[in-house]
Amino acid sequence: MGVFSGCLFACDIDGTLLINGIINPRNIEKIEYFVSEGGCFSLSTGRTVGAVGPVLEKIKHISPSIVSNGSMIYDYENKRVLNELFIDKSDYYIVKKVMDMGLDVGIEVHSGDRVLTLCRTAETDIHQKYEWLESTDISFTQAENYRWNKVVMLFSNIADRDAVKGMIAKQRTSSDFIDTSAVIAGKKRDYYEQFPKGVSKASALDRLCEILKVKKGCLFAMGDYYNDLEMIKKADISAVPLGTPDDIRQYADYETVRCEDGAVADFIDYLAKKKGMI
């Protein structure tokens, strides 16, 4: 048995494993080492199920993973959904209200492996190209016929994002909402996402640990943004890359080098040292 047998490393993608679409080669090397020692390496991402192509091309041994910020657990090796949750249809109206505000807001509905674009903007084009997403332009009325895992609202300016957040804060809704972001072409892109009530990367981790039979004390997690916070709190050992906001960093056990310098590799070295392997 390897030193990491029975262990799970749940890893965020954007700003943690990769940045500007690039994965540091040291990360790939150390992930292969972690898996060779019996560990399960899983993605834990806000990206939808079909948006991890750049990662799958580089990392060959990926265990069932959390996608859509916890709305789905997907087994990439066997190409099947292991767990899936949906936004209540009574909350679809929120998207229509955002559309009616007349702002520069891109809107994507993620439904299984489908991406439905209700409002196409420059930001949706950038986002979909970056994540290798194929998307269908669709009306709100057509989109109502689908089951929604999550909604992504994409902004070209903070004022529009804040206006949308202010409007949503006044609604009676059973959904949860969270700020997310990605660095694309050297620029931080700001998003606001809608999820089923109570869904998060952390809540999905409970189910994933059951599926993978993770041993007590062997859950490791790493992330860099607010949608990673509860996952970081839940893990037995957690890390954040250098540059993570202070109100997230304070809950992590270890701060690594910056993402672009091989943050994931740094954390795996840290874990190996704790196991007495280095």
C-alpha cells in the first residue's frame, strides 16, 4: 500500500491548478506521484462537466470529481454521473429578471453536459473559448424546459454585477448565489453564479468521500476563492496558493507558492513531509 492509500486530494482548477490556461509541469509530476502512492486526485471546480478538457489532456489519473460547484459528481473515467442536483424551477424567474434589467450581462445555463447561452456577450465568448465549451443560443422560454445545475452571469464591469446582486438580494428565492472568477488572458473575470440551495463543493465532498471510501483524517483540499472556503474548512489538511484573499487564507493549514509557480506540487510536497516521505 502506498503512503497516500485511502486519501483524497480535492483540488480547485482556476487559480489553483492552472492560471491563464496553463498548468505548471511540476503540478503534473507531483499529482502522478500522489496517485502512484495510492491517493485519489479529484477536481473540485465551478466548471461544468464538459469544461475540463485542458486538465484531462494533461492529467491522466483523475478520480470522480466535483463539478458545477457541487451540483454534480462526475466519473470521467467511466463517463457517468454519480450524483446530481438541480435549481428549483420556481427560481428560474431570477434569470428573466436579470435579462430584463438591460445591462451588459452574459447569461449561461448549465444543464448536465449542455451549456445554454441566454444572453451572449463578449464575456460569454471569452469564457466559452477558455473552457472549451460548446454552447447553444436559446431563449428563456426554451431554457425553461431544461433542468438547471447552475447559472453563470458574466460581467464586463463591477457596477453591473453589483446592480444584479442588489436586485437578487431583494428576491424570495430558494437558490444560493456566490461570486466566482477566473483569470483569462491576464485579466480577472468576475462572475455571479446561482446554485441549488445548500449545494457547495463542501457538501459534495461528503458524498465523494463515501464513494471513494476515504479514510478518516485523509481528506486534503486546496482552493483560492470564496467558493472554496467551506471545502477548505472541511478538509483535514488544506492549502491555498499565495495571493489568496486573507479571509480565506486564515482557514488554511498551509500557504503554498503562487499558482503559476506550482502551488499544487508545493502542497503535495508538504503532505509528503507530514507523512515522513521527504
